[in-house]
Amino acid sequence: MGAGHEHAIVTEETVGQAGDYRRKLLIAFSITATIVVAQAVGSIVTGSLALLTDTAHAVTDASGLLIALIAATLMLRPSNARRTWGFRRIEVIAALGQSTLLLVVGTYAAVEGVKRLFEPPDVPAAELLVFGIVGLIANVVSIMILSSSRGANFNMRAAFLEVLNDALGSLGVIVASIVIATTGFMQADAIAGLFIAALIVPRAFMLMRETTGVLMEFTPKGLDLDQVRVHILALDHVKSVHDLHASTVATGLTTITAHVVVEDECFTDGHAVDMLREVKRCVAEHFEISVRHSTFQIETEHIGDDEPDAVMHP
């Protein structure tokens, strides 16, 4: 590690803490639940696919926000001997569930939209416009409430995407109603439904891929283990690094483990403890991983030779 390095060491107090977003989620859920009731009535009155799809999406949103609210509550529960990380990973599971719901709704909207392009039903534009505006206003309020916390964790990101997509869906309903009222082009309703599906599916798939990566314990996004190895090998007395692994428990909570082979003299002169401290400090400074969440085994080449599977691991 070069002199003059300005990165601060990351500790338990600076990363991996779960924020309390329950109040924001409760307000957003209440608004969305109200939208569900209003749009359900509207879809029955108008027979609109766009509004029906947006209602189904609102149901998904309400369910997702309820899941997010429950997850946000569980995340704050302390860890114990049985649950060493507490319920921190519930945010990832909740986000995966929300993305799955979004994908189902988006797929349904796409299939039904294609069918209605060829057999468009009569849709009352005026009623459709009213319900679309009501939905858009309510969703904009939810967006304003959640926007400041949308990057806090997977759970809040999924919740924000829920209401953002629903707001865009309501906008699609409004546009469809205007087109129908001015031109009589009934397929506009089906096109709006397809538009909503096109908004939902890619975002749902992306969130699903990221949360699945966390549950599969893939290397955290943005962390280059090759660079981690380079930095550790640059330390004095380090001869090799093997069994290097990293994973994400929850947003901002990355763990890393490795076996670090040092010179035999480090054990005879009592320098091994200092080497462990140096390795943890190096990783904390360069890669912002808490010193409490990095676990390194300091060993000699002789110990490494007793591990036949060491060559099989990175």
C-alpha cells in the first residue's frame, strides 16, 4: 500500500447498517391500496385492458410494498446466536419476490395486448381518462415519498420501481383514453397495455438477476477479486493467496475470506498477527469492506501443502 493513501478504513459503524424506511413504505402502501380499489372499479366500468393491466400492476405494487414493509421491519431485528446476520438478507428475498410478481404481470399484459390488437373491445374514453389521472396523481405522490431512499437497498429499490412503473402505466392509460376520444382508434388501449408490459419486464428481469446473484453468493458487483489479490500480494512477506471468496449478505454488507500464505519467519518472530492486521487494513482501505466482515487465514507454505484442494479454488 502506497504512502499518502486517503481512503478511510471501513468499519461496522460506517457500512452495512439497516435504515428505518417503514413510515415511507406504509404511506406508499396505503396510497397504492387505494389506487387498487379505484382502478378495479374503473376497469369493470370501462372494460379497458390498459386499465385492467394497470389495476393488476397496482395489485402487484400493493403486494410488493406490503412485502417491502414487512421486510423493512424484520431487517431491524437484532442478530442472535441462531441468526448471526439477523434478518438482513430478507431485503434480497423480498426484492426477488417483487420482481417475480412484476414479471408475471408484464407477461400477462403482453399476451393479452397482442390478442386485443386484433379484437379490440369498445372502451369509454372519458371514464378511462378519469381513472388514469387519479392513478397517476397517487403514484406521483408515492414516487416523491420513496425517491430519496430508492438507492438505500434492494428492498427500497424494488419498491420505488413498483410505483414508478405504475405511474408510467397510468400515463399510458391517459394517452390511450385521449387517442380513443379523438380518433376512435380502439387499439390504442391494447397498445397502452403493451407499453406497460414493455416497461415492466426489463426492469423486473434486471432486478431478478441481481437479487439471484446475491442469493447465489456471486462476487459482489463492482468488486474485482483479481485486484484484491494484487493488493494483498503487494504486502511485504506475502507469498500467495488462495481460496479467495466474497459475497453480499445485504446491501452495503460485503464479506470476504481468503487464505494468505506468508513467509515462515512471520510465525517464528511473532509477525503473523501484524500480517493479519495489515491484510485486513489493506482490503478495508482499497475496497471498502468492513474489517469486521473480512476473514483471513494466515498460513505458511507447509500448511498450504496440507490442503490438497487449494489449487482447485481461486
